[in-house]
Amino acid sequence: MEFVFIIGVARTGSKIYKNSINSYTDIDILNEMHYLSPRWLRKDFCMSVSKTIGKPLRGEHLEALINLMFQKQFNGTFWQMSLDEIEGNENSIQELDRDVLASRLGETNFAFKTILETLLCMHAEIKKKRRGGQNFQSTLHALRNSINGFLTHAIFILREIPEPFMHL
């Protein structure tokens, strides 16, 4: 499956893009999940899992990882929203079948990239979309080291002169 990512700082209209893409395309963009964020900005999913469970993740960590995912332990509306709060283009981890997610993650190498790909694929499948995606609330400059290997297609929302692009 191919993935699409929206990258933009807060208050740039990324939610409007997400809602439009979800409504009018074959792409499923997930709510904010703060999967990767610059360390100075916030504690993200990867950092939280590493500190709580340990690193590297292995098969014996699967149950603890699944429990964390479904217990609203992470920042972002994708992790925090309950099923009765979902309206329109909103989405949540709660839409995924816990046992199916555990089974699919159990077949992986437990790399953070693979965990994200599994979440994106599963959610796109339940929404009957051909591609999955995520909204990274940050700048490309701040994320450039973190997102290596994650990006296939991206929509960049720029608010200022794109000087950071010159340093990639």
C-alpha cells in the first residue's frame, strides 16, 4: 500500500486538507497521532513506547504495546477519541479490531515504521480506501531525521519561506 503524509505546523489548515482528502479521494488520512515529533515539541508515540516498554521492541512486548494503544496513553485525537465521539471524517484507534491488530503486528519485526504502516493499512482497509496516510504536525526541517524511510508521498503546508528545504 502507498502512503500519503501531510506535514505542516499547527494552525496551517492541515485538518481541512485531511477532511477534503478523506471525503473526496481514495486516501484515508488519520487524525493526529503524534507518531513522530521533534523531541523539543512533545512526547511522541515512538518515544513513549520506548520509555514505557523498552527498545528494541520484541514479540514478548506485543500485549503491552496493544494495551498502551487502546488505553488512551498517547497524545493525539487518534489515540484519545472514543467510538461515540467519531463524526464525519474523524477516526480513532477504537475503530480497529484489537485482536486483528495484535495478530498483524505479531507477524512484523516490531520496527516503529512497520507499526505505523500496519495501523495505516488496517484503517484504510476498514474505510475501503486504497491508500493510508497521516498528518504530521511539525515542519519538515524538524522531522527530517525522524521521517527517513517513512515518506512515499507528502503534502507540505508552508507558512513561511521554505528556507529549511535548502538544507535537506
